[in-house]
Amino acid sequence: MFNTSKNITFALILLVVAYGVQCNDIAQIDSNDTEVAEENLIVGVSMHVEHEGEIRHANKFLTFETNKKCQTWAIAVQADEQSAESYYQYFATPKFDFKATSSEASLTWEEIGPKLDLESVETACKSGEAGNEVTISSSDLTSYHQIYLKVAYHFEQ
């Protein structure tokens, strides 16, 4: 019938994903570290979650701008060795590299984090802390911190 534990986990992930999008929007709006570029692209990244063995679209998107520096976002994670309850992990990148052809698009960034608070990840990004490279595409889902990501759209601002 219904697996209550899985349903609750799925609901928590959706709630956390929604919070992550909100943090991303706030961080971009409040950022004063805008780097001027010839072209600014808005890239939408669709978020997907695993539910009952299937990967489903979460009806949530992260949006990034290719010419802004030190953009931040948050992802909720389930309880683990750091916490007995679900909590947020914060990430940042100094910049995004977006490439597109007529059939595929990819977004690459150097990810700083996870950190346990927004201030720490912003400070690490602004100080030039090294991170790990992440690449996602428009053709495949990429596993990313308990969710899946895929480039969904892009347009010039």
C-alpha cells in the first residue's frame, strides 16, 4: 500500500529542495559581487528526486547567472553522521561555465562546500577556496547530493 517512511522522506526532500531554491534566489539578488560579462545567461537546472525506486521531477528549479561571482545555494540532506535530523548544506561557486550546441547544453562549476552555514560558504568562495568540479548536461540526469540535476533551459538576460 503506502510506505509512510518513504512518503515522509520524499516530502522532506521536496520541502528542502524548495528551501534550496529560495536560498539560491536570495543569494543572487543580494549579491554585490557581480562581474560584468559580454553576455549574461540565465540557466535553469531541474531538480529530480528518487521516490519508490523511480526518479521523478520535483517541480523545482535552481537558476544561475553565468556572469555573477560567488553564487550560493542550499540543499537539504537527510540525517547522517553530522546530525540526527535533516539539515541544510550550503554550496557556492566563483563562476559557471555554460556551453550549448543545437542538441545539448552543459553547465560546469567549481563547487565549494558543503558548509553548514551560508556565511561560511560565502567567505570560502570570496577567499578563493578550491572546490570540486561538477558538470551537468541537458541530456542526462546527474546524481548530486541525494537529488538529481539536469540543465532544463537557458536564455540571455
